[in-house]
Amino acid sequence: MIIWLLPLLVIVTALVTMLSGVWLLLHLTALVRMLADKTDLVPAKAFPRVPRRAVRTALGVFLGGTATTLAIVVLAATVPIH
């Protein structure tokens, strides 16, 4: 395995995860409105400016990126480098 491949993959997936997390923070009213009936969060009176589909996509990218980053880190820790 190429020695720089796993760190590059970690950097790319972490960057995608951070960007989707920042997007979710910038559109927090839409995220809270989507999760309001399942949590104790109270949505703001302001109408969210993005559709639910965009919020679901960003949340999926965030969770998928987090899982992928953790999987690559575990793989890098367990695979011996020759």
C-alpha cells in the first residue's frame, strides 16, 4: 500500500466532514426544524431558508464522512506498513 494514501484519504474525508458540519451550523434553524418533533429542541420562529432534502443530504454527508474517517484511521492503525 502506498504510504501517503491513508493520510490523504483521512485529510479528504475530514475536510468534507468539517465542511458539511459548518454548513449545518450555518443552517441550524432548518436542522432544528427537521429534528424538532424527535428531540427537545424548539424551532425558531424564522422560516428555514433551505429545503429538508438539503439538510438531510448534509447530515448524511456529515455522518458518513465521520464514519469513513474513523474507519480509515482504524485501518491505518491496524494494517502494517511494509
